Amino acid sequence: MVGMGWLMAIILGALAGWIAEKLMNSSMGLLMNIVMGIIGAVVGNFLLYAIVGSTMGGLLGQLVVAVLGACLLIALVRGLRRA
């Protein structure tokens, strides 16, 4: 989420968390959607930069990365709960 303000990061994080929640058939609240979306964006950008050497630009690109990162986090939490 490079170059975005705090308010836009929260809005994008909430949207990404909500989309990830629907894709992963999970039920979290608004606050967890925001947290998962923002942390998912950080994780997704880190992994994308480590693998490819750059990240996706723009709001839509960051939304895609945040959704994928949030889905990854949801899957990780599910895996840890079962272990």
C-alpha cells in the first residue's frame, strides 16, 4: 500500500478483507475484515516483491494483492486452529 493515505488504506483493507471473507466462506466482523485486509496487503506485497521483484500499482492492483494476502492469512489461521 505504498503511496496511500491512512484513510484509503483502511477503506481498501476493509474491502479486501470483506472480499476475502466471502471467497474463503468465513465469518468475521468489520474490524477483523479491516485488520485482515491491511495485514494481507502487507503480506501480499512482501511475497510478491520477494518472488517477482515488484508489486502491483494503483488501487485495483493493491486491492488484488490485499485480497490474495488476506485469503492466505485466513487459510493460515484455519490451518493453525486445526493443528
